[in-house]
Amino acid sequence: VAMRAARQALELEELRARLFEGSPDATPERHQQEAAFRSELILQESALLSKWSEYQQDAAEKERTLTQQLRQLESASSLREACLRDEIRDAKAKLSLAVQVQEMQQQEL
């Protein structure tokens, strides 16, 4: 958005400069001021493009980091889920064994 505004400002200044050509305001100093102004706009646009590029690189890096963290969390979640399944299976086996032992003890009585 800022880059588009800078370009539009530059185009507006160029249009204004063309309108003043041949007028009493079209002095060499005026042309020099307008050229300096256009140069400043170009520098500002370049700086904005540079900042935009930095922003895009930063955003891409953050996206890569977040994606990696998400994969790690998913992996840890899957691992924890597998551990819980194992614990439940072991608990069921122990309960089944305890029931069998109790039944055997009751039969002996």
C-alpha cells in the first residue's frame, strides 16, 4: 500500500511538472526542486521495497519455525497417545490377571 502511494505521488509530481512546463513557474530552480523531490520519492520507494522484502523474509522464517513447532507438537502428541494406549493395555492385563487370581483363590476355598 505504501509503495503504491509512493508511486502515485511520483506520478502526480511528474504530471504537475508537465503542467507547469512553459509557465512562469517553470524556472530552473523549480525543475531542480522537482527533480530532487522525485529523487527523494524514488529513495523512499526503494526503502519501502527493502522493508517489504525484509518483512516477507521474516514472515517466511516465522512460518517455517511455526510449522516445525507444530510438527514437533503433533509428534509428541502421537507419542503420548501411544504411551497412553500402552498404559491402558497394561492396566487391562493387570486387572484381568488380578480377576483370574481372585477367582482361583475363591475356587480353592
